[in-house]
Amino acid sequence: MGWEVRPSFSVSQNADRAELLYIIQEQWGCGFIRPDRSDKTIKFEIRNVQDLVGIVIPHFRANPLMSSKQGDFERFVRICQLINENKHLELDGFEEIVRIAMEMNSSGKRKYSGSEILSSLQSGEGIVYAAGNSGIT
């Protein structure tokens, strides 16, 4: 379809407080730490769907966010569930993910609007994705 679905969880800190990110990474046993050039911070990020579903989501189920971000978290959970069930490889599932994602982080900058993404889709096209080192269509 010409689009990649890639959920991620991230936490950013100024460089002088980066030790917190290393503690989180050690506790959870996943993710990576990198500089974020957009705002000159250090970022801890998890992109692996199995780690998101198996570690991040259970953590925030046990320790709910105490802010308006909880609503975005619930949307994030739904997106991760759809991806974990390979629904992102089906047109209906992909469209649902786009709609949910566009409801998240309303103050954030977006390169494309949901309507631009959805209008670019051509029904009937096969979807190709990488699974390990072999492609599946």
C-alpha cells in the first residue's frame, strides 16, 4: 500500500538526566537509546511490537498514566493489538489504525493528514512486509 505501520514508545530527557533512560532500559530489558536531533535530547525508544505488547502495555496497565495521555495510551494499545494480529496488512485494519492514530497527540506535528494517507490507498493491491529475512505477500 506504500505505507509502513511502526508504533513506538519513547521517553526523552536532557543529556544531564539521561541516567533515568538507562535505568528504564535495564529494567525492561529492551529498547535503544539515541540522541534526538529534533530537540537535542536523549531518547529511549521501543519499536518492537512484541516488546510493546509484552512489556510496555502491561507496565502501564499496572501503573496507569495520571494525565490526559491515558486516552492516547488506550488508542496506542488498540493499534498495537491490531498490528500484533497482522490486521495492519489488511486494508480495513490499516484504515482503522490510521483513524486511531489521527486521534492521538493532537498537538503534535504531522507530515501527512489521515485523509491524505487514506486517499492514497488503492484497494486490491497486495501488501508486502518483511518477516525476519523473508518477504511475505
